[in-house]
Amino acid sequence: MSDHETAPPEVDHEDEIPADHPRYTDLLTRHRIEAGVEKGITHLQGMHAEGRGSAFDYLLGEQTLPTADEAERAAAAHLLLADHPVLSINGNVAALVPGEIVILAETVEADLEINLFNRTPERIEAIADHLREHGADAGEIKGLEADARLPNLEHERAKVDADGIYAADVVMVPLEDGDRAEALDELGKTEIVIDLNPLSRSPQVADVPIVDNIVRAVPNVTDHARELADADPADLEAVVESFDPDDALAEAEERIRRGAVDD
Ligand code: ATP
């Protein structure tokens, strides 16, 4: 078997996936998404999204590009500078990085808001429970009220919390749908998007597009935030200013088109 082939992933628990498998991350993320669907936190559509992401990650060599690391550092600086940062959670985010996103929220003092494309009360409650099981403070999860609307979107997809995403100055929206990313952009939010497809609309409208797998990106943003925690605002501004979103997108696209998985 070549390094990039995948063994059949039929395991009941993620601990059974051999940690030395060359495609361990891919097997793990697939397993977590399947478990998320079974637990009612991830929509079936989330499996398709995962499949698309997995293909892009394969072409990126399943590693964080230097430009993605710069984006993750710029994201950390934006979150630390923000007055009201919010991290948006959908069914894939909850399935893939529940503990990691809770730790990031604590590190940068951000709110967590559940924000679903396929919104049902049952899924919202299941995701809130899942986040609480992974350390989120009971009662501190937003997205349950949905008492404000983003402009130019139909009713269900427009819903957000008035004191959450609607009032935020900086929002991190991992794996966001393109229409909603554009609506947030039009509202003037500083938008951080995590998406493995650099050609997708969401990273294209983002102030900080992070073209990386969310399982690598979120812990790395936290590491940068810890390192920058005592930096002066002027130094944080310098980190923000030195990041070029167009360069980061172009570098990721070039890497994917080259498809050079082994260098
Ligand atoms: P558009 O934003 O143009 O509407 P789309 O319809 O392909 O694009 P969605 O289904 O809304 O996208 O979202 C899925 C996106 O999430 C894909 O671009 C996919 O590459 C990305 N994605 C999936 N899994 C991951 C992951 N683990 N980490 C980062 N990005 C991921």
C-alpha cells in the first residue's frame, strides 16, 4: 500500500484507529463525522462537506502550509484585539473539534455560538450538550435564542443571536456556507474562515482565510494566542497588518493544483 492509500476504516471507536497509520488524520476525521451523524449533531450533508475537505487535504499533503500558519497567527491576533469575538459552531465543527474549540474560546475570551445551516431544535440541543460534555460552561453557549437576522438571507439561514454573532466585531466561522459568509462580510464583521478549499466563496470573502484542516487549525490558533497573550496591541496590529489574504489563498491554490503530496 502506498502512503496515501487508506485502509478500510471500520472501527467502532476512534481509539482503534492505529496512530501510526499514514492517513491517521483522515481516518480520525471520517470516524468523528460518522459518530457525529449517529449522535444527531452532524447533518448528513456534513458528510459530503467532509469528503470534499478530505480531497483538498490530501492534495495539500495533510499538513499546515506556512501561509496557513501565518493566517492562524493573524487569526489569534484578531481574536485577542477584539471587543466581542464569537466562534461559530456547526455540526462538523462540533463533531471534529469540540474540546479544542472550547479551549480556544477560553484562551481568547470568545463566545461560542451554535449556527446551523440545517437548523432544528433537536440538533441545537444535541450540539450544546456535546459542547458541555467537552468543557463548555453550561448556560454560556449562544445560538439558542436566534433573536436577530442577517440581511439578504432566507429566514432559517439568517438566524443568529442578537448578543452573539450579530453584535460581534470578530467572528470565526469554520466551514461556513458561502451565502452566510458574504452576509457577515456585508455587515462589516472581521471574518476568520477555516476552509480547505481556497476557491470557495467563504475564504474568498474572509479577512483571514485559513486554508487548513480544522483539526490542525484550531489548536494552532490557540497556540499562537497563548504565545501572543501578553503582546502589546501595537504588536498584535503588526501581526494583523503583515498577513496578506490574497497571498495565502494563491499559495494554497498553487499547492493544490500542483498536487505534490510528497514534498
Ligand atoms: P461554497 O462555500 O462555495 O458554497 P461548498 O458548497 O463546497 O462551497 P460547503 O458544503 O458549504 O462548501 O462547506 C464545506 C466546505 O468545508 C468545503 O469547502 C470543504 O473543503 C470544507 N471542509 C470540509 N471539511 C473540512 C475540514 N475538516 N477542515 C477544513 N475545511 C473543511
